[in-house]
Amino acid sequence: MPPESRHAEFSPLTRPRVLDVTVLVTEGSFASTAVAPIEIFNSAGTLWNAFQGSDGQPRFQVTIASVDGADVNSSCRLGLIPHVAIEQVTHADIILLPASGLDIQDRIMRESALIPWLRTWYDRSAYIAGICTGVAFVAESGLLDGRRGTTHWATANIFRERYPQVHWCPDEFVTEDGRVLCSGGVYASVDLSLYLVEKFCGHEIALQCSKALLLSMPRLKQAGYGLIPISRPHSDDRIRAVEEYLRDNFERPLSVEYIANHFGMAERTFIRRFKGATGRLPGAYVQALRVAAAREFLERGGLPIVTICSKIGYDDIGFFRRLFKRHTGMTPSEYRSQFSNMRIARGEILGDRVAAA
């Protein structure tokens, strides 16, 4: 069975066992989320050595499988040719499910044979890993119940509703809990693959692999790459009015007591109703608004960070930096470097106000 330690190092005097990876391909899946892991696993322990003119030791053997063994077409009509059908897989240390598309329920119904197959291999001590919407197959199997998981930020709410027993962490790029791994987004297939290389082959092999393929080492957070909604949908008109007021005044020092009095509610009643409707406490809601505004400023150009800090209502730039990193996984400077001049769609929250500021 594969070692449990993420940083399992191998003695140079001992030839490590080659681990078997099975990559599933399904009709209409994202080809890159299958091909990139295949290339990373095949390169681990060999490509860097080849560049250095030395012999390497393959660390993984990859098998490509489809449900029935037939060829499949990816979402961009690229043909993917499997080696075997799932029933022909005889050994697997790691099973990886690429991103499958947005019509999640239809795909699960079409590929329903995957569900018991995944449970069988998990019981045989295989690691099960889902990428982006491919995580749906893992969740449908029940293997994520009571465990942490992630997926693409845009599908997180759908997954929460369909699989409420899972502890969803949509700000994470990669999660691991009890031999079940998940990753969010198409490029996160690279993060997940390198994470697994590091887990089973050690940091040095993973670093060599990333350098050989000109890839970054695994990222931790995806919060900086998309809009996680400030509030979930609800029907409390009074709280909607509060939300509108906060969006118009988030940079002001508004206390819970002041807001409750302003809207004619007792403080405890206001907190209870606001949390029940939005899913956040008022203070956390305002923080999320301020971080969203800061993201817009950073994306749009060159205001000094201290000025942005002041514009969104903070005097302590150290506190602002810590808060921003907690929400996005990046410092404000790192976020500006990554996303400056990008125009990420923000819905109706803050775009017009920030543009006019």
C-alpha cells in the first residue's frame, strides 16, 4: 500500500516500487485534466534526469481507462483512447477522475458503473482523486461523506446542495481526507498531480518534475481566482435591505448595534436573522465586501496598497494584509501581480462603485 506521509522520502539504495495510476476518461470530459496528470506522472523520476544526462527511475505507471473500454471524445472533440475498461483494471494505487463538465447529473447517470467501482477500489486501499467537476463521481459514491472536499468555485453551491454530508472547502485547490483527494478547476489537475508526486515520491522528485515541465509547485488556495458569493440566495426582504445598505456604506465604521437600531430590530434578533439569511455574521459580511472592493482596486491598476486600505475602511494596513490573505490565499501585492488589469465578472456587488471611486 502507498505510504501515508506526504513527504515520504526513499533511500537512494532502494529502488522504489512503481505506483499504478489509473486515469478515467469519460465522454465530454476536459482533455487537459486527463492529459496533464498523465504527463506529470510519466515524467516523475525520469524527465529531469534525462535533462541532466543521467538514468532515471520511473515512479508511476499510468493506465488510461474508460467505463467500457471504448474511445471517448473530450469536450473539444479530441479523441481519447483508453488502454482498458474499468473491469479490466487489476491493480491501482491511485485512481484519478478528470473534470467531466457541467451537466453533472446526466453524466453520473451515463457513467453509473463508476460509482460502485470507486467504492470497491477504495476498499482495496486505493487513493481516489477527483478533479473539478469530476469530484461529483467521488461525492456520489459516498466516499466524501463526512470528509473535506473541494471543487471549482463556480459549482461549489451546486455541490453543497446535492452532497450536504461533505465538508466543502471551495477556497482550496487541493484537499486530502482519508485517501480521498479533490481539486478545483482545470489547471488544478496540475496542482493535484504534483501534490501526489510529492506525497509518494518526496519533495525533491516533485520539485525536479515541476522544473522539468516548467510548472509551479502546488498552489493552496483558489479564492483569488473567482468570485465566491458574498451572500447566498434568500427571501428575507428586510435583510436584503440591510445588505443593500451595507454595500453602499461598507467603508464606514458601522457597529452591529447601529445597524440593528437603524433597521428597527433588537441586536440579538438582527444577528440571528442576518446569519440565517446570508450565512454570515454581519462583521464577516462587511469584511467580505471590503475584500471584494480591494480585489477590484488591485485588478484595475496602480493605487498604493495603503490607499486601497484606507478607501475600504481600514486604518491598520497589517490587519488588512492578513485579512486579504485569509480570504484570497495571496497578499495584496501577490494578487495585484497575478490579476492586475484582469476584468473578473463581479455580478452586481461592487463593480460600479469601485470603477467610479
